[in-house]
Amino acid sequence: MVNRDDPRTSLEERAKALFDDSVERVDGRTRSALNQARHAAVEELKQGRRSAVLKLWAPVTAAAAAAVVAVVMLNPAGQEQPLAESGLPFDDLDIVADADDLEMLENLDFYAWLDSADALPSG
Amino acid sequence: MVELASLGTAMHWESDAVRGNVAESSEARALDRFLSDVERRAFRIARIAVRHDDDALDIVQDSMLQLARSYGRRPSEEWRPLFFRILQNRIRDCLRRRKVRAKLLSWLPGQNDQNEDADLYASVPDAAPQPAEQSATDEAMRALELALAELPARQKEAFMLRNFEGLDVAETASAMRCSEGSVKTHYSRAVHTLRERLGDVW
């Protein structure tokens, strides 16, 4: 219960009221600066979360990407045969699927050549 | 077979990504709401402590970033005392730098007659232009700020956190990194001193 005759309570209440009034009267320039600072802090939180997720998933994502590329290249459009029936060795596919770095994606030309070389008649 | 496996894996990752995005948005919204609630009060508390608009803004900005960086993924109910702990640390850093600067300046030729403890910003006028007629509220606030400026640092912290920000004793102790008993002591001494200084004015 508030005792309004208690000078200590009156001082605290008056101080709080003055402070609240000063908060309401913060000028526009300051409010804008605070607004920008808040957005920067929220963005910092988002960036931190994305970095953490990226570090966790990067190697798995690279392997999955390599596997998808291998599927596309080893099974060109028009051919509905499963890989096993095409006669392609599964060892090559396993090597590609095991790749855990993004350099594999940079060797697409090599794999395209490999694919065309296999299609050439021997002899 | 490989295509089906890749499709299933991709769908699994997509649902994880959606969950991740939802969590990220939720955290970001919570932080935005919290900072929006405290930012102006934090600025005023910093302004009263350091008596300079731009320094106070820098302090609040740094504190927001630090909270997001170091504690953004803690439960939101922990943010308030954590944020004000960071704010008080930044205020202390600012005041310490000023003291060092004042000391260095006092060693320069022609500066020796200056008081080492002189507040460099004491003579700097307030950033906001002063109205021709000072309202009674402005005068009372000015008197309060001057009285607060003369309090020992810990008493000033305890008073502003308890009275202005409304932290309870436990939260204030967490922000000030001291015991709850110390908070009560600092606060009661602050009130006593302020009553003595402001009694005639108020």
C-alpha cells in the first residue's frame, strides 16, 4: 500500500514520473537512430543463426549436390533405364556420391567428357 | 533408386529448413519486440549516466548488438537483466575512457592547471536546443539528473535500474553482478542522498 505521506515514496514516484516523461519526449533523430540500431541487432541474430546452420549442413549439402549431378549426367534425358541396366559401373557413382567437397562440382567438364568417352565405339 | 533416395533426402532437408526458418523468425520477432520496449528507456538511462547524446546512442547500439550476438538464443525472460548488465558495462567503459582522456590531456603543456577529475563534458551544453521558457518539469528533471550524477556509481546504477527500469531486486542483482542485499543497500542510500539533495527543490 502506498503511503503518500512518506517522503521517500513521494520522491521515488516523482523521479519515476519525470523519467517516464523524458522517455516520451525523446526526439525524432534519436528514435530513428535507435530504430536502426534495433534492426541491426535483429539482423545480427539472424546472421548468427544462418552461420551456425551453414556450418552444420555444408558437407552434407555438397555430397547431396554431387549425387544429384551424377544422377543427371549418368542418366541423360530420354533414357528411362535404371543405372544398373545401363551397364555403368556403380563404383563410379559411389565415388561421386562420396564426394564431400564442392570441388567436385567444378569438375563437371571432366565428367561430361567421361560420359561421352564411354559412349564412343571401341576399337 | 538413387533418384528416389535423393528426393526423400531433399524433402527431409526442406522440412528442416522450414522449421529452421520458423524458429529464426520467431527469435527475431521476440528480440525486436524486446528491444523496441527497452530502447528509449535504455537511451535515457545511458544519457543520464554519460551526459552526452551521441555517447549514449553508441552505448545503446553496442549493447543491443552484444545482446543479439552473445545471448540472442537464451530464453527471452533472461534478456532484460542481461541487456542492462551489458548497458552498465558499456557506461562504465565510456566513463573510464573519459577519465583516461582527461588524465592524458592534463599532461599536455598548458593543461596542468586543470583538475584531473574534471568532467570534460560538464561544460558541454545539452544536445537538444533549450526552449526559451523552462517548464517546471524540465527544471525538476535537470535537478534530478544533476543529483544522480553526484551519486556514487553503484548507488546510481541501483536507483536507475530499480526505479526507472522497474527491475526487481533479483534482476537488479543479476544486472549489477552483486548480491540482493547489496542492491537494497545501494538503493536505500541513493534514495536517502537524493532526498537530502532534492528535498528543498522538490
